[in-house]
Amino acid sequence: MPSFADLVRSHTDLEPADVAWLQLLQADWQIIADLSFADLVLWLPDRQGSGYWAAAQMRPTTGPTAYVDDIVGTFVPTGRRPMLDTAYSQGRLVREGDPEWRDDVPVRVETIPVRHAGRVIAVIARNTNLLGVRTPSRLELSYLQSAAELTQMIAAGHFPSPGQRSDHADTARVGDGFLRVDAAGRVVYASPNALSVYRRLGVSGDLAGLSLADLTRDLVPPRRRPDEETLSVVLGARAHADTEIGNDQVTLVLRSIPLRPTGELIGGLILLRDVTDLRRRDRELVTKDATIREIHHRVKNNLQTVAALLRLQARRIDSASAKSALEEAVRRVGSIAIVHEILSQAVEEHVPFDEIADRLGAMVTDVSALAGQVRVRRDGSFGELPSETANALAMVLTEILQNAVEHGYPPAEVPEEPQVTGEIVVRVRRLVGRMHLTVDDDGRGLPEGFDLDESTNLGLSIVRTLVESELGGQLELTAAPGGGTRAVVDVPLE
Ligand SMILES: Nc1ncnc2c1ncn2[C@@H]1O[C@H](COP(=O)(O)OP(=O)(O)O)[C@@H](O)[C@H]1O
Ligand SMILES: [Mg+2]
């Protein structure tokens, strides 16, 4: 289906300001479709004047559709639907007595010229499926009257109202609650849903005849309502505007549409929707996020305490191998703490891993005997990773980097010998659904006859288990092209 913009560009000569007007109209025309119980189709005149293109369509949510199929992109030549021609050329609403029959469905059609800056720029066809029409109730009469006034405003160029667009997700629809007020802001009609919303706000009697602004001011504490000016404008339906009000029990969004069919303000419509549950869920999500972040923060603090205790213990031990085992444990705990620290600052359960990788690199080189001689450089970006992946990957990277520092660059045996220097390159590529990571060092390389599958030391066992089981990926350890060692980690990402 071609888009509105495509159709405008390929078939019409509309100016940017006209296009903007038509887009503003589409932001609001759901209201008219709902109030009319009818399908709306926006027809744009062809550049050559040979006919009209259906550029947009809106179905009612309050009644049956007159168009089962989408008709956007359809062309109707001039003369085929005289009602379109009349509305366009004479600039007036056209209404015919007899229904059209479409696949055994009687459809009443009316056409409405869309006027902007004094010219007719398009035509709206309003199609009512007459099978859905019952003996009109007060609600239906009230809807239809308002729809008629809004269509008059479109024909006169008073609708849409420039300024506020109200097609956001929690905006109120006609079916959520509909109120009609007169020019003095007194309620003329309230739909049953609107009445229920006001009952929840604390009204016991009827709304008819009451000033909506005065009534609402009494029900809503000052901190839960907009400033006095906005309140009286919205609740008096004197401008096209949105606002949100509430008390301890209920939160509602309100949307006002002034009615000026002949230019003079005769009153307006107010749509309202109870969004109490929506707002409660929003608040719960916010506190849940904050709680999760706080937990990560505490886990990090606890891990740092554990690391400090192990470090203390390592200092008091004489056995060199026990000392180094404890120091390794300190490092492992430290790398998990870094992940939790980053998670405690993350907005979602996703972490930007580059920062973690860089800090791990710094941690591993700083504490080694080679501090300042070996450096870690990152090439490419890890991007965002889910927290579980980040945890496992942080451990993997720590072990690999640690091995490069520890086994790649042995400390000089005689202090006078020239000091070793080296560079470890962490290269990462995010491919579709995968992440490919290589860590190259330019040290002395793997021992003769080294076989990853035979190696039983703890460090690489941890790495292999995490890569293969936790991350579902593959690990390889080979000679780096430029001498030294290359570790390759390839893992799938969702
Ligand atoms: N980058 C590297 N350069 C040289 N040798 C390495 C490298 N990475 C791993 N090795 C070899 O693999 C062995 C096993 O590593 P690991 O399982 O981490 O145990 P550990 O580091 O405690 O010795 C190391 O002892 C070392 O011989
Ligand atoms: Mg190791």
C-alpha cells in the first residue's frame, strides 16, 4: 500500500503547507469517524485534474465499517463519483438521499470539502454502513450532531486546529468518555462512560447543567491539576488542548475540541479517559527499575568487600602458590563487581560493554608486575549486551587478558635486562546475531604442543565452560599471526 507521502508526491501539486494541514487533520479524524459511526476516506485531486486518489482512510471504532478492504491508492476519474466533483468544485458539503449498495451493504455517502487558507485542497468522503444504524439514542444523536458540526468546520477551514497534536498512545477516544459543553462551559450531554469516570472522581448526581470547570476544581486537589488558565480552557472546551488531572483514586486524561461551525464558538467536546491503571503501571515500572539498580549497587559493594578480605588474607600467607591463588580469586571477584557497578548505572537490563572491557583491561595490567609495560587496546565496539551475557563475558575476558599478561610476557630474570613491552589487542565485531571476539598478544606464544582440550588448569576451564555452556559459543586458542597468542571467542546473540 503506498504511503500518504508517496501519493502526494507522485500524483498531486499540493503545497507543503497544505500537506501539513492534511496531516494535522489525520491526527484528529478518528474522532470524526467515531462520532459519525462512519468510514472516512481522504481523496486528493490529481495533478492533471483527471480525478481523485484515495490517500488515507479511517474506520470507526464505534460501528461497523463500510469498507472491508483497504482503498488507499485507488483512483477515481472525474465524473465517476459526482459527489466528489461537486464537493471539490463548489466547496460545499454534499449529501445524497439514496444509499449506494456495495456487496449487499447499503452505504450512505456524504462528501466534505477540506478547506485550507481559503482554498479547497481535498475532499473527505464519509461512508456510513447503514446496516449498523439503529433508532438513534440520545448518545447517538449527540455524537452525530457533533460530527456534523466538525465536518462543517472542516469545510469552512476551522478544523483541524493548528498547534496541539493529540494522537499519542494514551489519548482519549470518543468511546472512553464523551462530554458536550455549551459556550459557557456547562454540560449539555455526558455519555455513560464519561459519567462513570466522573463518578469515580467523586460526583454523585447528574452532570447536566453543571459548569465542568467549577465542578472539577472542587474534586481535584491543586497539585493534581494544571494551572487555572489551562483548566478553564480545557474544561470549557475553548481551545484544542490536552491535560491530565486526578485525585487519590483516579487519574484521567482530558482532551478538548472547541466547536465553531460558523466561526462563532458554540461550545465544545471533551473526551476523557481513565488512565489510573496505566499510570500505576508506569510508576511500578519506574520503582522496579530503581530497585534493580539499587540491588546491583549493593551486590557490587559486597563483592568489593569480599575482594578486600581475600586480599588481606593473601598478604598474611607465606606460601607463594597460595598467595597467587588468592590474588587470582581477588581478580575474579573484582571483574564481577565491575559488571554490577555498570549495571547499577544502566537504565535497563542492558549494559554498554565497552566500558566494562576497558576497565577489565586496565585492572589486569595495573596489578601485574608489568604495569606500564604492557597495554591493552580495543578495536571495535561490543555495543549493548544483556546483563547475563555481560557477566559471563566479563569473566571470560578477564581470564584471557590475565593469561596474556601472565604467560605472554614473562618478567625479566635479571633486573638489568631490557624490559619487555607489549600490546594486547581486543578486537570485537558485532555481526548479525553473533559476536566475534579475538584477543591477540605479541608475547612469547603458547607452550610447545599446547592443546586446549588437554589443558586442565582452572583459568581456561572457566573460560571454556562459560563460552560453551553459558554463552553457547566457541573458544579457540592458536598462535597469533604476528607471533604471540590469539584467543578467539565466537558467541551467538539474540
Ligand atoms: N596468552 C598466552 N600466552 C602464552 N601461554 C598461554 C596464554 N594463554 C594461556 N597460556 C597457557 O595456557 C595455560 C593454561 O592457562 P590457565 O588455564 O589460565 O591456567 P594458569 O593461567 O593458571 O596457568 C597457561 O599455563 C599457559 O601455559
Ligand atoms: Mg590463567
